[in-house]
Amino acid sequence: MKFKVLFAFVLLLSSLNIFGEPKKMLDDLDFSNGEWEMVGVSLHNYYLVPIQSEIRHFVLRNREILQDMKKNWVFEQTYSDYCEHHYALRFYKDGKMVKFLKVNLHCGYITEGGLSYKMDSTQFTKYKRYFYPLKLSRVGYRSLTNIRKAINVLLNQKDVWLYYDHIPYYYDGYFVVKIDSLPWYANRDSVQLEMKKKIISFTDSNFYLKQFIYFIDEGIQSIRYEVYCGKELAQKVPENMITAGWRGHFEFADRIDLVFVGINKREYFQLVKGDFDD
């Protein structure tokens, strides 16, 4: 009961975004400090747009342009977001990914988490002259050991970006926890922080909490989080919080693919040397 009351109090205090107000997509990023990069990756879409033929994968480093994006990327929420996306955008500060967005340039919207916002395609394409083209490689692995080898090497390489979140692979597996019946105004960052505190109350083991699924129905939010950890931690969390029990990364997959932006496969194998089991 104490945990539920605390959740309600936090949600009330953190209901800062009133429904219908324009969303400042980059308002949480301070481009005045640190080294910033926006890395874009072209996504498969049955409705290709012209810019995808001109430039597929790219990096943007111009601080003034990033500031201009921050000023102008202010959009109204939309529920008309049934088209596939054209680009995935990842923002890195000092080499660490801090934000992930997707854009659709035909139907006209930008997506963060489970919410989308109206966006005219020109608000993206007008910056294309500042996009520097990049290579991309996809590599498959059949062991967690080899994934960790590759990550440890490539994290130290300049102008190489790991497209997927690499932190989960430092843990042997994961399980899924839930939180339901949240009001529409609940701040998801605050909810995630409280969920992390709740799991810490069961263990002193290291873990990594990541939002897995978010959905809203008739004004009620539900969230699922993946908890990456050792198997023993999952055994300490109450069953009524868990929607999927602990499993190893390869329990339901023979192969895991990682995508590296900035290098091709030949360059990948030159950098990642050594004996691999795959």
C-alpha cells in the first residue's frame, strides 16, 4: 500500500505536460555543453521518400543546427501515426546515447516512446545539407561472449556508433515487470525512477531497467519494463510484478544481430580481431 501511495504522489507532482500542449521534442537536451551528434539511420519503408535516395545513414555535428532544431521542433500530438518510419534518429552526448526518435516523412510525424507528434517533412529535410553520409554494417552473433568482445572494442572507436542499446548485453538475461492503470498525465520518467527504486528494495545486485512496451487506452497508461540482470535477482521480485520470467538472451533466439554505424563489414573485422566462436 505504501508503494502505491508513493506512486500516486509522484504522478501527481510530475504531471507537468498538460494534454494537448505542443511538445518541445529536444527541450531536454543542452547542446551548449559537451560534444553532440545526431546519427540518422534510414529504415525500410514501402513508401520511399526522395531524401532516402540521396542520403541513407548520416551524422550531424553542427551545434548551431542542433540548436535550431531544438528551437523549431515543437509539435502537436497526433494519433494518425499508422505509417512506417523513414529514419531513426539517435542523439549522443560525449559518445553516450541520450535520446531516440523516429520520423515519418510521408504521413508527417515524429515519434518518441509510444507518442507521436505532427511534423512537416520540411522540418527534417531542410537540414540535409548538414548531414554527413555514413556506412553501416550488420553482424550476427551466436554467443554473448562474442557480443561483449565486439562491443568493448568498438565503444573505443571514434566515429563508430552502436545502433542498438549495448548495455543489456553486459547482463546474462532479463525479465519483464509491469505497471498498469496510470492516469494519462503520469510522467513516464518519474514512473521509471520509482520502478527502479522498487526493484532496488528487493536486492543489492546490479541491474539495468529499460522501457519495453508503452500503451495508452481510454486515457489509462500501461508500461512494461525489461530488467536486465542475473537470474537470482528475478527470483527476489514478487510474482505479481512480473509478466515474463527471466530468460537468457539466446533462450528464444539462435542469433542476435547488432548494427554498427560508421563502418562497413570489412572495417568491422579489421577492428574486431581474435578467435570467435560464431
